[in-house]
Amino acid sequence: MCTQTVLLTGEEESAAAAAPHVAAVLLGIKLLVASFAASPSMRESLLREVQGKLVGVKEEVALPFVAVLGILVHRHPKAVLQHANLLKVGLCC
């Protein structure tokens, strides 16, 4: 939750200054969100990647991908909804 709040309020610089790995995670999240927005043909494969990183991993590993998914749902709800079945199948069982 905290990572998503930071990303949505525009305080990336202060969080990035705290630790280099935080800056790397924030940059990766920004790149994935920008790729999703810019390239409709990449959306399904990007969501498959995010989905693959959420299944069967520790919370610390999954957290950045949960943040990506949350940001995508917040900023592009219609585009994510088009791929809802893909996410349901992978995350439900």
C-alpha cells in the first residue's frame, strides 16, 4: 500500500533518496506502467508477466508487482478489464 501511495502522490524522489533499491523498483514500476499505456499490443504479455510474479512467491517479491497491478487498475481500468479473464484464470487457482 505504501509504495502505491508514494507513486500516486509524486514523492518518488524522497523515497528514492532513502535507498538505491527503492529507486530501482520505482523506475521499473514506471517503465511497466508506461509500456502498458503506450503499447496496447504489449498489454496481455505484460499482464501475464505480472501475474507470473504474483503466484507462489514471498510477499516481498510480489509487492512491486501488486503495486504495478494496482496502478494499472487505477489509471487504465478499461484496458485492464479487457484482460480480466486472463488474470482470473491465473490468480484464482
